[in-house]
Amino acid sequence: GIQVEQSPPDLILQEGANSTLRCNFSDSVNNLQWFHQNPWGQLINLFYIPSGTKQNGRLSATTVATERYSLLYISSSQTTDSGVYFCAVEPVDAGGTSYGKLTFGQGTILTVHP
Amino acid sequence: GAGVSQSPRYKVAKRGQDVALRCDPISGHVSLFWYQQALGQGPEFLTYFQNEAQLDKSGLPSDRFFAERPEGSVSTLKIQRTQQEDSAVYLCASSEPDRGTDEQYFGPGTRLTVT
């Protein structure tokens, strides 16, 4: 099956710093989502971004589908940004269809200190 | 509108007991997914429904796991004769692909502990 690798596995920042999280995937995808899992375990949707670039406040994301990677940028980090960031992809089969299920990476654990 | 809801939020079961976990998807969402998240890991796919039809159950780890969605809305994940390795957070997600996007939205999860 498809492989999803996230880097770095852990990231420690001081409040106000910027960061870039990376997601590499091994096959073509129909869907790519970035999530933030807060300390209570809730997965919060950040971006639905199978290709292109999107921005939402201090966060932005870019997916280059042809090169099979996506980047999540966090600017001016805040303590509330702490948690685990997951990239998840929906693989496409050889016939071009997809089946809906997401394959997740192992996540990046972000800790932002005040 | 309301998001995906799940109940109970926490469940403690003795080994060998049966448990039932409930998911209420976002109203009108035809696609419903169950995932299992072990401690320190990313969620892993269990099963997928389109309306009441279970189209993919390839991720269910054993025949002790059973899921249903009889009326195409609420879904129940049942685990029979629970084992300690079943301890995990069970997440439900829904999506509405007919709107041109299959973005999935997740519930808060049910944390199952088998003692």
C-alpha cells in the first residue's frame, strides 16, 4: 500500500518562530488532508489540499502532487499550536478511482514554548 | 451544523466483554469511516460505508469486529470478546463526496481500555 512519511517527527519551538512540516507519499493520491490533533485527541481539519497552495491565517500549505509531497507552514507560532500534526492521503488505483479511505503518516509532534 | 459525534467518549471493558461504539455523522453525509488509533500512532482505516452499504471492511483486524449502518445515518462498531490489544481510540469520520470534495471530518473518538 501507499507509504506516508512525515518529518520531522518532533519539533520544539519558541513562541513566535516559524516552521515547516513535510509529508512525502509514495503513490498518486486523490485527496490530501492536514490535521491538528489537539491534546484532547480531536482531529481538527486544517487543509484539504490534493494540489496547489492554500492559506488560512498563520497557516499555509502547498502540495506538489507530481513530486509526491506536501508542506505545512506555520508562522508566528503560538503555544496553542502545540499538538500532533498529521498528513493523510487517499490513494488512487491504476484505474484512476479512489476508495475514500485515508492513510495517515506517523505525525509531527510540535511543542511551542512561551 | 453539528459535527460528528461519538459515544461513549470513554469505555472500560473487561477482557472477554462485548462493546458497542456509536457514531453520528454530519447530517446528510453519505460516506462514513471508522479508524483505530493506537497510542502514539496515526489513525488506521477499519471500514467504510456509503449510505447503508459497507463497501470496504479490509481494515477490520479480526472477525470479532463488526460494523453496521442500517439506515444510512448512525453507525455502530461492535467488538466481541474484547482483548487487551483492542485498547485504542476509535475514530469515526464522515464526508459528502457529492459536493465535489471528499474532505473527511472526524468525531472526538471513543477511548476503549480493555483490562
